[in-house]
Amino acid sequence: MSAPTYPHARTALVLIDPLNDFLAEDGKLSGQIGPMLERTDLRAQLIRLAEAARQAGVTVFYAPHGLHEGVFDDVRHVLPRFRFAVDNQVFWEGAYGADFYPALHPQEGDVVVSRHHMFDSFAGTDLQDQLAARGIEYVVLAGLTSQTCVEGTGRHALEAGYHVTFLTDAVAEFTEEAHRAALEISYPTYGHEVTTIDEFLAAVEASPAP
């Protein structure tokens, strides 16, 4: 099967959780994920991806995590890692850690989705409405982390009927094992395409001349 051509007007690049608590050197999770960020050069990769996608006419969507007091009051069985995040106010709304990493701050024309609380960027947010309002059919995923929010959002996008692409060099995880499991097992299962930044950008349909 040949690789697809991505119609720029119907393609969305969804950047998941490019937030200070992950990406800033003084972020609350930096000490845990920092070695993998360095190994994958994720900061630089995401910056060049976002800039090139905009230039190609692809709409960049931001899907940020966000937590606050009482966020899981209606959840009877809270996952321990979510409890840890609340107890340590990770991605705390209104705080530094939940702000966008400065070099990846949304630009004019980008779409900022309401904050998700667990792994799936669709659940409890306006992502579906925002995509539908712009006639998006192709969802391209990047950000953090490989096996949790990126994978979880991709699964939902597939079930919702979108063409799903995972970018292998635009994601990172806390451990090499989890990262490899996402890239080698989950992404081929739930994605129509598993490719690189450069291969994706090369496949974006050229914008019409002005």
C-alpha cells in the first residue's frame, strides 16, 4: 500500500502535552523523563515539526493536560499515577508546570483544545468538536508520552473514524521499554501510518499558489 498524501486543509497535527512540567529543565517531571528527552532530541524535533507544519498549511492543535483540586472526585477508581500527579500538583492548572513550553507556545492560527485529565485527549474535551468544525480527516500525533497520552489519543481517533498517523521521532517516554512498545507494537496496531517527521512533511499536499 502506498503512503498517503495529506491534504493540508484536512490534516491536523495534534501536539499533546508540550508543557513545562515535561519539557522545561525545572519541570516537575524533568528529572524522570529528561534522559529520554535528550536521547530523542524531542524539544528540537517538536519545534521544527510545528514550524514546518504551519508553513505547509497544516493546522496545529494543542492538546494539553490539566489537573485541579477535585478533578477526580467523580472517579471511583483513580489510577495511582494520576493520584501521584494530583498529590504533587503536576500539570496544575494556573501554575507554571501546566503552561506551554515557551519554544512551543501556540501561534496565531493554532487551535488550543480544552485540557484533558487522563490519557485520552478526546475524553471530556472539545477536541472532537474542534476537529469537526475544520473538516479534519487526517490526525497526526506527536508529543508526550509515547505510550500514554499519544497512544490513548490515537486509539480514540481511530475509533472515531479519522486517518491516524503516529510520528516515531516526535514522541518520548519515561523508559526505553515503554517507548519501544509504543513504536513497535501499539502504533502499527492503531495507526494507518507510522512514519517520521520528514516523511510526513514530504507527503503534505502542496498549498495552492496565492
